[in-house]
Amino acid sequence: MYLTTEKKTEFFEKFGKSAKDTGSAEGQVALFSYRIAHLTEHLKKNKKDFSTQKSLLRLVGKRRSLLDYLKAQDIERYRAIIKALNLRK
């Protein structure tokens, strides 16, 4: 499996406030970005996998809404997570 519990904990330790803080926007955005990268690689190999394509679009929308929320609440946290994950604005 590509996403283990240890990998999730690592994301929340690095980007969240703590390893147990799984609800922080930064931790969720980092986790979504990892999943998006994995699904993108899968779709490059399997172009006709439309259910994965729909899941990818749903994840991108969730990440975008979390980033919009973060931008409205605290612009410095938004800029930090964008820079840390190398995301386009």
C-alpha cells in the first residue's frame, strides 16, 4: 500500500502542529498533495481509468478549498504551505 500509517504520521508531524493533530489544514493539504501525486502517476500509466480520474479531481477540489480557507484565515500560513509543497498559486 502506498500510504501507510507511518507516512501519514510523518506528514502531520512535519506540516501540522503535532503528530496527533490530523485536522490541521496544513497537514491535510500535505496529505492531499501526496495522494494527488500518486494518482497522477497512476493515470499516466492507465489513461482510461475514469474512476481514478474522478477521484483525482475530487481531491484537487478538496485541496483547493482548504487552501482558500487557509488564505482567508491566515495568509502567512498559506504562503508557508505553498512554498513548502512547491504548489502553484
